[in-house]
Amino acid sequence: MKLTLVVGAVAGAAMSATALAADAPPGATSCSGCHSPTAAENATPPRLVGRDPAKIVAALAEFRSGQRKATIMDRIVKGFTPEEVQAIAAWYGAQK
């Protein structure tokens, strides 16, 4: 019984990630490696799905400038253009 529940949960998470990837802008799917689409609202790192795009853009700008401390996000965001950041934020904001 427990094994069935675990397998079902893993399959559901995999299907969610696949569905998310279908129309994602370049770079967006790599975010879900740490920012799980099924994480709790207050998880660390936070879930991006359904988050206000302006808040995502602002957070990434703070990481880029060094205003917000990070272990890796400060380096990751430097690999994206401002247009890519906007597209990724808009896409995650539109996900449910």
C-alpha cells in the first residue's frame, strides 16, 4: 500500500514537471530543479508556480546586484538577459 502511494506521488510530480515544460521559455525548466512546482507556499527555496511575476523579477534583480544574499542564485541570474528574466517570471506567474 505504501509503495503504491509513493509510486503514485512520484508519477504525479513527474507529470506536473512534464506539463510545466511544454510551453516554457528557455531556461525556465531548469528552475524547477530547486523550486519544485509542488512545494508548499512557504518552502525554501520558494515555489515559483503562480507567484507574482513582478516579485520574481524584483527578487532576481536583487540577486543580480548582490542586494539579496544567495548561495547560487546570484550566479544563475547573471546567465539570463533581462528579457529572459521577464519571460520566465511571466510564465511561472501564469502557471497554476
